[in-house]
Amino acid sequence: MKKRTTVIDLINVTSISNSAIFNIGDTQQTNQKFRGIAIQEESAYSTPPKEEDFADYPIFQLEANFMMNEVSVNKEHSHHAPTIRVGQISVIGVSSSSIMQAGNLNSINAEARLKHFRKLKG
């Protein structure tokens, strides 16, 4: 497939975090991985919070089940112009192993795992 050039007049990205990528230009391959533990407590801390360990939660020990590229798809492209022209792109947020890509990307492998729980008084 013939690659095309992307022309963007204005890009506005408000926030990028947690293993996210904002990329302008062509990329052959990207592999992002994010692991996080989010704890919401019912009351304010009277002592410093206990640091959590990823090993305590099975979700972080499991093997990722990625889709395999075993399915063959026949496709045909008809590019009417050698350039993709965009006036403005506005993005609120790019987070947790995601990508905002302006350009060609050949291969992506992204994984995000987040254990989120609440600690209630009891």
C-alpha cells in the first residue's frame, strides 16, 4: 500500500498520561504497557497510605490474550489524493497505554491493566 502524507493545521491535546503517546510522523511499531492500582478511601488519611504491590492482585499476573494476525483480509484502496488534509484536531485526553497518532502506523501492541477499588469504613 502506498503511504500518504498527513497535513494538519492545528492539533490541541489537553492531557497525556499513563504510558500514552502523542506522535507526529510515521511509526513502524509501538508497544505500550500500563499497570496501575487506584484506591479511593472513604475518609482522609490519618496515617500515610499502605503501598500496594502488583503481585497481590491476579489481574497483573495473567498473560495478555492478544488477537493473532491469522485472518487474511483482501482489501483494495483507492487514494484520490496523495495527501490527507485536516484543519483541526482537538483531543481531551490520551491515557492508559493509548496513542494519538498523526501519520502512518504499521503495528501496535497496547495493554492497560488497572485495579480500581474503594476502601470503606467498616
